[in-house]
Amino acid sequence: MKLIKSTIILALAVMVVSCGGNSNKENAETESVEQVADSNKVAAGTYTNELLGYSISYPKDILLPQDASANGEEQIFKAAEGKAELRIYSDKRTDKSGASLAFNAAYEEDIADKKGRQIAHSALSPNYYVISGLDGDMLYYQKTIFTKGALVTAVLKYPKEEKDTYNAMISPIFNSFK
């Protein structure tokens, strides 16, 4: 009986060790895939401007915040490498009478006054509008929001060569801009 128990225990031990070896191999493969996936993730930072009433998430290892303007109405983020720039500012445009430009009028002005830009896409929503395209040799994406009774604009400009990198960031950055 002791011999049978010993044999069963030994057989179970061999099975556990051999199964454990396979599961460790599978775990090692899973971990290496997860490590690769994690290396492709970008850490997010959040910038909030109470004065203008907005917040935005940005890739903190790629776009680095610069010193804010003295009056707190502009924030610039520059690429750690390359020429990309995210600029957020109080959009204080006025009409001919000197009154603040209305939201819809600002949109119409932005799509009409191209200033050398080639607009590829534009869309107007009740609380924001977006415009994207080519500005000289740089691609750009602009979102203007209406907050605290005023316009606030964020513009991301980046080189054509970095299109794949920055196009992947547009949705997370600009969907968070509120």
C-alpha cells in the first residue's frame, strides 16, 4: 500500500513539475508580449487651466510643457524630439465692432481664412469645432472649444514624417480637451 501511495505521489509530482514547466513557458511568452505592448503605451499627463476653464491630457514623455505665459492664457508643449508642438491659448478674436467673435463666426473665419493652409477636414459641433490639414510643411489639427463664455483653441502641429506617430495621438489628446 505504501508503495502504491508513493508511486501515486511521485507520479503527481512529476505531472505537476512538467505542467508547471509548460505554464511557466506560456507565462514567459505572455509576459514578453505584455512587455512589448507596455513599451508601446504612452504615459499620459494632464494639464488643467482653471483661468480658462479647460483640461487636456497629453503624452507626457513626448510633449513637454513649457512655461505658461505670464497671464496664464497660453500653454505650449514642445516635442522631446522633433519639431512637433501643441499650443493652447485664449482665442480673443473680435469682430469689426470690437465685440468678441461669436463661436460660429470664429469657425467660419477659420475655414475661410486659410493663411496658406490646406484644409483637409473641418467639422462644427454645438460646443467645439475641429479643423485639420496642412500648414506649410507641417500637418496640423485644431480644436476650438467654447468654455466660460470664451473661445479656447488647441493646435497640434507636426512634421509630415511623424504623421503615424502623431495621428495616433490626436483622438486621445483632443477628446480629452474640455
